[in-house]
Amino acid sequence: MEFVELINQIVAAEQNASQLVQEAQSREAGLDEDLAQETADLRERYMERARRRVGIVEETETAHAQEEIAELDRRLQDSLAALNRAYESHRDQWVDTLLARIVGTTP
């Protein structure tokens, strides 16, 4: 093998190696872009799932709060009705008792 042929083979190997490096760098850049896009897609899907779950929790909590408010309203109405019944049945006795205490006499 001649010296020139050896040099040509070395140059060809160097060019081949440079081409392989460029291809690898190109693939790496493409992979980086693909990874960035996939990451963005995953993030968006996660955020969408989180938004849906938050919406479900809000609906559930709102419904629960409305049920509790309705129950408290019912209990309030029951208490008011009981108080009104007690007032109607004991009104005269309470008036007499209050008047007697104010005046200082025994009913």
C-alpha cells in the first residue's frame, strides 16, 4: 500500500467519522425536541386531569355544603316552631311570672 493511499483512507475515515458525528448530533437535537414536546404534552394532560378533578371536587363540596345548609335550615325551622309552640302554650304563665318578678311579688 502506498503512502498516498494510506493518507486517502485516513482522510476518508475522518470524513466518515465527521459525518457520523453530525448525524448523531442531528439525531440528538431531534430527540431533544421530541423530548421537550412529549414533556409539554404530558404536562398539559396532567394539568387537564387536575382541572377535571378540581372541578369534580368543587361540585362535590358545593353539593355537600348545600346539603349541610339545608339541614341547618331545617333544624332552625324546627327550633323556631318548637319555640313558637312553647310561647303559645306558656305565654300567659311567662307574662305573669315576669310581671311578678319585676314587681317583686310571688306569682
